[in-house]
Amino acid sequence: MTRQLGRTIRLSIGLHWFTVLLFVAAYATIELREVFPKDSAPREMMKSWHYMAGLSIFAVAWLRLILRALTQSGSQFEATSGWQAWASKVTHVALYVLMFVLPLLGWLTLSANGDTIPFFGFNLPALIGPNDRIAEFFEESHEVIAKIGYGLIGIHSLAALVHHYVLRDSTLSRMLPTRS
């Protein structure tokens, strides 16, 4: 393996695990906000962290997509049967859609609510003007797709574990950050 390809693969793996951490943060903060009373400072802080984690997923997804397009990093995986290759492609496309659509719907929801869009000390511009009906539609869509996201992430994780413990191939071990 060339040195450049090795660095690219390590970068891809790093971005994968960084995305995992961002998803954990996004899901955890929005669930944990329920612990705090409405309009309390900790609840608002959890919501802000949720927005920043989601928008970070959006930014990192662009980096991952560009890296994938430039390097064809998906081709590093060993050949699988036809249905496994198809299932892998469909799941990965769905995960990328999730990484783009969920943050965008969140941003549109905040915009339509007339709220600020916080991003690490900056306020991002609204994508649309205030509109309660549209805000409700975007928020409901965001929540439904987020629930689908739990399933997609679960399927992706389960597939990795099946590859590791049942099929005993190197799919999971190649994606670990400590890989040589």
C-alpha cells in the first residue's frame, strides 16, 4: 500500500469514528434535554449542543463524500456476495442521506421557527423565513427520519459485528482506529 493511500485510509477511518461521536452527541443531547424543565438553561444548552453536533455531522459528511469521490475509498473492502454488496451499498447510501438530510431539516426547522442557528459561537443564516406551518412539517420530518436513523445505525453496527464474529472476516478490524 502506498504511503498516500495509507494516509487517506487513516483519514477516512478517523472521519468515520468522528462521525460516530457526533451522532452519539446529537442523539444523546436531544434525548437528555428531556431531563431538564422547559426553558431552563441546561435544557437550552442541550438543544444548542444538539444543533452544533448535527451541523458538524453535515460538515463532516461533505468531507467524507469528497474524500470518497477523490479516492474511491469504498473499494478497499473485500468482495462479498451479491446480496451483501447490495445491502452494504444501500445502507451506506442511506447513512449518507441521513447525514445530509437530518441536519438540513434541523436547520430549516430553526429557520422557519425564526430561531437563531448556533454553531460554535457563530449564528448561521436562516435558510427560509419564519413560517409556523412549514416549521412544524420540517420538525416532524426531522423527528421521523431521526428515528429511522436509530435503525440504520443499528443495522450498520450489527452488520459490522456479524462480519467480525460470525463471518470472521476483517471488515470491522480494518475500520478500527488502531489498524496498522
